[in-house]
Amino acid sequence: MNVRATVAYDGTDFAGFQRQANARTVQGEIEAALRRLLDREVTLLAAGRTDAGVHAMGQVIAFSVEGWRHPLETLMRALNATLPEDIAVRSIQPSPPGFHPRYSALSRMYEYTAYVDPVRRPLQRRNAWHLEHPVDLARMNAAAAILVGEHDFAAFGQPPSGDDEETTVRRVLRAEWRAGDEGEVRFCIEANAFLYKMVRRIVRALVNVGLGKSQPEEVRSLLDSKDPQRLKGIAPACGLCLVKVTYPV
């Protein structure tokens, strides 16, 4: 039987999601736990390959549970007892025929968290970007609105390494900032798919607008340029989290 599972992890101490030969990764830890429980090698599929330091609340994976003769709820408990503390399986269920966590997905949603404070907050260093100066959310949202729709996002990223799909065209369904408590600001972006480091580069461009370093219309100019050299800098990985992957009902 094949199953799908929703996984959460703190990405701080990982070299990314995808398995690597000489580095600690989320995929490597989950596959090692499955190997111990199922007594065989297991290769899992994932909805996306998050980078080093990027977190997830709603990463979706799929794998075979051939040989497991107990309820899936028992497998979930066993996995969570075996996995390190910075990874947790939140749910597990049978997957429909032909399901692929990446290719079956309709959209992915990411959230980026930052906070405004003249002094850094050590307790937020693992999950938020420290901004020393206030940002103008109205300007940032005006710039974010330019991104909604289908565009060529070559200026903001490239297809992931080894990706068969060469196009840099993506369809953004939602892009907006909102204020939280105690100076926190969050950016929510949902799209059919994302390019390598696309969200972090978009966040950097929008924060530049919020800080008054550029105008909202310059985001449109960046898009139109298709030139990845135009934008200097990238938002830190610590603030980014894969929140949700949406599939057909």
C-alpha cells in the first residue's frame, strides 16, 4: 500500500530537504526511520525540496508501507517516536492511485515571517528575519499585487537543479503582507509552483520597497527584465515556511 503523510520540521539544522550523501537532511532522517521500522530500504517522494534552513508545517510526502501489518495510526506514532525532535509526522493516510506529492499538487503556500525591532530577539533567530527599521506594508502590498497572475519569474529564480521543466513561468494565486503582534510582519504567497529561491528573492525585493529603497513599480520592472542579476540580495532562509500543499479533492 502507498501512503501520503504531512510532515512538519524545523529546518535550521538541516542542509535542506533532499537527501545528500554527506549532510543531514529531512529526507535522509525520514528514510532512516522508515528503514528501521519496515526493515527495508524506502525512497520517499515529496511535494517540494526546501532549502537549507527553511521550515515546513505542511510538507507532503509519499512512500510505500509494504510489509507493515498494523494500522497507519500505529505507524505514525512509531515514526514520531523514532524521528529526531525537529521532525514530526502530522498525519498519514492511504494515497489514491497515481498520487504524486509534487505532480498531483494544485498549489503550494509559503509564509515568510519577519519582525521589526531596533534590537534583535534571540528567541526568534531560528524562524524570523530581523528588520531594524520600520517597513511600509501598504507599499509592500502594492508591489506584491503586481506578482499575482501568470508571469515569467526568471528574475526571481531558476528551475531547481535536475528539474525536467525548463520554463520559469509560474502562476501566483495570492501574495500579501499582514501585520502581527509585537512588530511581526508576515508574507503569504501561494502559487502553482515555485522556482529555486523564488520566495526569498521576492521577499527581499518587497522589503526593499517597504524600506523605501525602491518603488513598487520597480517590481514590475524586475519581472519584465527576466534578469536575475538585477536584484541584489536574498531574504534569510530562517523566516520561510512551507505551510500547505493543495490537491484535488
